[in-house]
Amino acid sequence: MKKIISLLSLSLLVLFIILILAVKIISPGRIGQQLSKDLNFPHPTIIAHRGVSYEAPESTMMAYELAITYSVDFLEADLQRTKDGVIIVFHDDDLKRTSNASDLWPEKETYAISDFTFDELQQLDIGSWFNLQYPERSNPLYEGLSIITLHELIELAQQHHIGLYLETKSPDKYPGIEQDIIDILHQNQFEGLLVFQSFSLESLKAFKSIQPDTPRVLLINRDRAQAEGFKNIIDESYTLITGVGPVGYLGLPHNIGYAHRKGLIVHLYTINDTLQMRLFRYFGADGFFTDKPALANDLFR
């Protein structure tokens, strides 16, 4: 019996060693490290997803200011355009989830951002919902927070020498938004690390045509990967982009390794667990979008 147990233990150990070696062969980390170095990106890269959106209302100035205290590399933001042409930082397609629009305009809470002027949107409270939904993390300072503009976010990033990771949100609704974003960056003379990201390859093509030297990252969700195949998406897009941002579900060694061999960095979203960060880092991921940058900071800095 003891011999059987010993043989079983030895077999498991051998299997474990084989798995470790297989991961390193399939997804050698040195490729991603070199790709990141070529872009002057810290490795692994820590990206504050909508600011520190675990501890403060997402996409608000307080969430981004909190991110800075955790020494993140990038502030991530979703960009949309108001009816009167102002580029704002806001994630959802409508106002229902993260504002008091139902109190101000009950019939308009599901209207698109582009249906409102910036002055109208400034009337909204986009902080109090957080206190109601997460009472254990509530803060009276969150009450009455306002939507911010891209201009304001740029000022904050420049003041603290933090990079910007900017997403065109539903860009098909906002023709020409890529040029608008670049114009604002130029007007503010932004010189820090910068990445353009989108789920839309067409939007990234537009960025490449206007400002080809800025890195571009294609976001990939689970549904698209299942419908088209991860490798097929990479094969279709790798000449137009600098990296990919797959959902964590796709962060397996064979996917990361394939992207690396096509010359692409890999930043996974949205990773909020220490064990997952360690595991995906071992699998070769070059960085993480996270709502909890304090965890990533503790692990990798």
C-alpha cells in the first residue's frame, strides 16, 4: 500500500513538473516582457479600471484620485460624446445604473448619452448610487459627484505623471470621436504613456490612421471569442494593433502565447483576485485591468 501511495505521489509530482514546463514552452514570459519594454510599459502593467471602482464610484474624479495613491501605471476610461460635442468619461450607454436620472428625468433614464448636453449631464449625481449599493464601502464624500470630461482626466494624469488607457465606447454611435479625442490630447499637450483601446477594430483603424505611433489594444469578450475563435480574431487584427485585452476567461497559456508570437502584448480584464493575478501572471499576461489596484500593487511592486 505504501508503495502504491509513493508511486501515486511521484506520478503527481512528475505531472505537475510537466505542466509547469508546458506552460513555459507554450507561453514564455520573456516575449511579453520584451514587447512591454519596447513600449516603455512597466511589466506587469497595472491599469486602474474606471479608477479604483471597487472603493469609489466608477469613472469619477475621486475614483481616479484614489488610483494614483496605489501607484498604478494607467488610468482607464470609457469615452463618449454629449449632444453638444463634449467628450466625457462614462461607461454605460445610458444613465440608469450609476446616476439619479430616474429622479430628475424618469422618462429619460434609458436615453443615450448623446441625447443630453454636457450641462444637462452635470446636473446628475453619479456617486450616491455607490453608497446605496455598497453600504460597507460608502462615504458621504461620494454624494453629489459629477461626470468628468476627458480634459479633466488629462489634467489629473499630467499632474501625477500617470498614463491614460482610453476606450472608445460604442464608437459607431459617435462618428469621428477618434479625431476628437486626439485633438483634446494635443490641445492639452499630453505627453505621458497613452493607449487607445476598443472592442471595435474599425475604431482602432481610425486611431492608427490619425496617430499611428500610439499603441492600440483590441478588447475581446467571451461571446466574440466563442463565435469567431480567439486565434482567428488575432489573425484578422494583429497587423492593425499593438496588443489585446481579453476577458480573464481567455487568459490561458495557449491564447497568451499565440498573441505574443504575433507581436502583441496581453492585458487581461477585469482581474480582482490575488490568486488569479498570480496565476495569469504565471501564464504570461503582461498586465491587468483591475478594480482593486492595491492588490496588484502589493503583488508586483
